Amino acid sequence: MSEKTRRRRTIARHGQLHTPGPVGQLLKFLAIGLAVVLVSGLGVGGYILYDFSSTVSANAVDLEGDAPVPPDIGEYKDGFNLVLTGVDTCEDDYKQYFGDRCTGGDSEGTLNDVNLLVHVSKDPRRITVVSFPRDLMIPIPECTDKNGNVHSGMSKQPLNVAYSDAGLSCVAKTISELTGQDVQFAASVTFGGVIEITNAIGGVDVCLASPIKDRNTGLNMTAGTHTVEGIQALQFLRTRYGVGDGSDLGRIGNQQQYMSSLARKMISGSVLGNVPVMLKLANTGLQNLETSTSLADPMKIVQIALAVKSVPFEDIVFVQYPTNGDPDDRNKVVPNYGAAEELWAAIEANAQLQITHENTSTDGVVVEGEVPTDGATATPDPTAPPENVVALPNTIKGNSAAQQTCSNGRIAD
């Protein structure tokens, strides 16, 4: 029988620390799935399937109200949704890098500091990754944690308390109720997961339009293109005061540059076409995931990989959930429901999304141009019929994977 539990107020950490880029985990899932497919004829596919299944299933989380998942991803006629969250767990191998977050009075609790909804449509396949600010003030619904305890709802709290209150399922339920989108899959990743995945693929290329110097994260980089991995990749993703106006919204833009570059590298063939690299990714993934029960089956990962492996760059779009300032707290934001409705309507119509927001000196990135890739075009696709292209409100920031953005760096001593 469930126990009714009053929600515990968690220490709200709104400083410079930020868990980076869990969209890399989606791409990790795809790589794991493709690795299984490619090596199955070599006699080791069965081992990977068994090891992954036994490792991930043990930590899988049921999603509230989740319907049985069809055995074939092709049965998702309208696509599917995946919630990815980055949690600020202090792991033994990395906690020395995070100071008071892991050793001081601010070290209690685990917050979902990065929150993404990955929407994958069908016919044609498009991927839209929506980033939600951690300080977005919204209702947190009643949730049941993995031990069966029921946590009462709250009318207005930061999004990043949902995991601490009731776990991964509560994050998925909160985002589902905010967006009206049904969530079929969910997963969370830690600091170490981002470091390990970046190392496993040999780093990610990032572009700086101007230098970044941020003593809060220890990041010090010159203008130009850099390949980041390890701790430097984490510093790049965490930096807040080193980009744009020093806000969390600017940091999201900077993280989306990283995600775009990672997507291009994974899909271009340098990773998905390299079996040893994918096997390394598979091994890395075994140790860094908490998933919903629906995602714990390795074959689901294979099916997801097959569903999205050929999506063109112009149809992989990263957007920030639209917000307004919170009248009750200038350090928080609230939903811009009008702009959000236009975003969800365009996604529901499976339109190609056109970003109309023009970046300024306060944004985390500046747009440099289109990425020269085989078959990739501008956003929107100039060959798409007008009725299949929707210009989003200029209050919605973002870019496609076909666009090259560069960090809008600043000196933050």
C-alpha cells in the first residue's frame, strides 16, 4: 500500500553549477543499438544484449500511466517522446571537481538540473529537442516514487525539484503535464556520464566567437574551434557566467551548440560507422543510465536507432521552451503559454520548424552559418512546401543541427 508523503523542500541550488547535455545520452542509446546490430554476426551481440539488459533493467523506473510499449517501434504511427534529464549526483570519481556542491552545506539532495523532451515524429521523421530551464516555475503534480510512496503535488515550484521529490518518473510526469505530450521513454544521466561519453567518441568540436574565461567553472578558452573532452567538456557545458548575459538561459543556448555538434559527429559516420567506437559507447552506457522500464529492453534501443538514424540535419532542431520573467522572483522564469502553444501545434502538425529569433549580445551563442554536409540544407528546407514550414514566434530561441553556432563568450572574473 502506498504511503502518502508530504513533499520535502529541497535546497534550491541556483548558482553556477549545472549538469550538462543529456541529449548526448539519446545519441548514446542510438549508438548502443546500432552496435548491437552491427556486431551480432560476430558473436558478441548476445553478450552485449545480456549485459545491458541485466544492468539497466535492475535500475529501471516505471512511468505513471505508461501504456504497454509495442514490440516494434514502427507501431508508433505518430512518433514518440523521450524525456532526458541530467541529475547533479556527486559521484566518487568526480566530486573533487565540484567544491561545495559535493562537500559543503549545499550537498544534500539530487536535482534534475537539465531537462529535455526529445520528440521524434514519423513520415517524415523529424527530431525536436526542447530544453526546459531548471528554474522554470510550474506546478509539480502528485507523483509516486519507485518505492510506492505518493508525494503530494505543489502549485508552483522550480522544475528541478521533481527528481529529488519522487525520482525520474516524476520528472517525466511533470513535463508531460506541462506540455500535453505523452511520454513513452525516460532516462537520467549524471556528471560522470557526460564526461565518459565525450571521451568515448574522442571529444566534441565547439566554436567560440570570442574568448571564455570563467573562474566559477575554471574554464579558460580562446576564440576559435576547439575539441573538448573530459573535464574541459564538462566545464564548457557548465559555464554560465562565461557566455551571453551570464544567465541560465544563455547557458542553454551554449549547451545546444554542443548538442548540435555531437549530433553531427554521431550521424556523420565517424562514430556510427566505426564499430570499435560504438562498442566502447555501449560499454560506457551500461554504467551511466537510469531508465524507464519501457527503455530497459535493449531491442527498444535498436528500434529507436533504426527510427532516427537517417534524419537529415535540417530536421534535427533544438529549441528553448519559451518563458517570461517570474513577477514573484526575478531569478526565476514562468511559462510563456502562448508561444508554447504555437510550438506544440507546429510539432503536432509535423512541420519543419523555422527559428525566427535573432540572437543578440545577451544570448549564449551567435549563428555563424550553415554546416557544409552531404545533403544538409538550410533551415527551413527550401524545397519544402510552404504549408510544411512553420515560422516559430521570435520568443523561441534555438537552431538546427544544420546550422553552425558559436559560443558568445565573455570574461567573467
